[in-house]
Amino acid sequence: MVNVSTIVRQILEKRPIIQAALIQNIINYANLAENLKPSIEKNLGEEVKETAIIMALRRYQEKLSQKEHIDPKFEFYSEIILKSGLCDVAFVKSPSLLKSLRKIYELVDFDKGDTLNIIQGNYEINIVMSEKYLKDTLDLLSDEKKLNVDKNLVSLAMGFSKDFFYTPGILAKATRKLHWHNINVYENISTLTELIFIVNKKDATRAYNALMEIVDCND
């Protein structure tokens, strides 16, 4: 049955910034209810009291807070390593491209701290790498269908214990923090103990500070 609570949930699930504000308890329920009232009434086809919307908002906030809860055994203590000079190249996935990836690995000098991350989707492959290898990579893959190239990127890497891999909500918490600060994430890469975000160079300082807010909350 469609009711006020259902409509409120449907609307807010499309607005992650409002969700973040509700979780942090920094939003005015009366003002938000007034803002949502026309949309809710349109969906229900009848007038709705703002008090009913406020009650629905408070119930939704309680559920969000419960989901936000992360296993108390897990601690966000971590150093954040920022690495600049990166690029992100996207190609259509093909058998020939898969065979050529070995040559890309041979280009990169990992001993000097250079970066290479290859992310495979069902139909595309993204290559995140040190920008100094971009030209050679494009030359090697000149016969492949290139979809996009982004330069001037940085990575922010957070290292954890292996509990990270088994604790729900950590990726969501970090991603939501970046979204709250209006930072676009080009890629997120995770391993057993590492979480890496790729963002634009212009957002590097804000992204670093945003993630440090999570780390500092454990001090």
C-alpha cells in the first residue's frame, strides 16, 4: 500500500545528500517536510499534513542511522596516501585488448612507485595509470576502440586490516563522505586491505580532508 512513508522513502533514496544530512542530524525536519509536501501530495493524489511527513522523515532517519552503524570492532585508523600524475583510459573490451594488457604491465616501473590499475567490466576496460605512460599505452592500443581519456587525476589510498573486506558499510561511508563534499569519484578500487579513490587533481585537497574526517573520528 502506498502511503506517506513509502513516498518519502522513494523520494529520499534518489537524494543521497539529504540522506547524509539526516544521518548527521543537521537537517530541519519542518523545512524539509514543507519542501517535499507538493511531491508527496502529487504522488498520493490527496492533501497531506506536514506533521505526517515529519513523522515519516524521523522514521526514515532512524532506519538510515541503523544502516550507517559499522561493526564497533572495526576502526577507521588509517593513513591516507595521495598520489598524483594519473590518468584514466577506457576501451571497449575485446580479445585483442586482453592479450595486449601484458605489454602494458611491461611498460610500468612498479619499483619506482608508478601506478597501474586495470578494471574489467563486462563490456569495457578502464586503465588507471601514471600519466607519463599514456602516450605509449595509446600507441600500443591504437587498434582498439578508445572510449574516453581523463587526465590530471590523483589517487587517495586508505589501508586497513583485513576486517575491511568483511565489514559492511565501509565503502558506503567513505563514498558518501566524498559525495557530501561534492567530489566526483572517477574510480574506486578495493583489495583485501586497501580502498582507493581516483578523483580530479582540483579536488585532491578537499577529498583528502573529507576522508580524514572519517579517520579522525576514531581519535
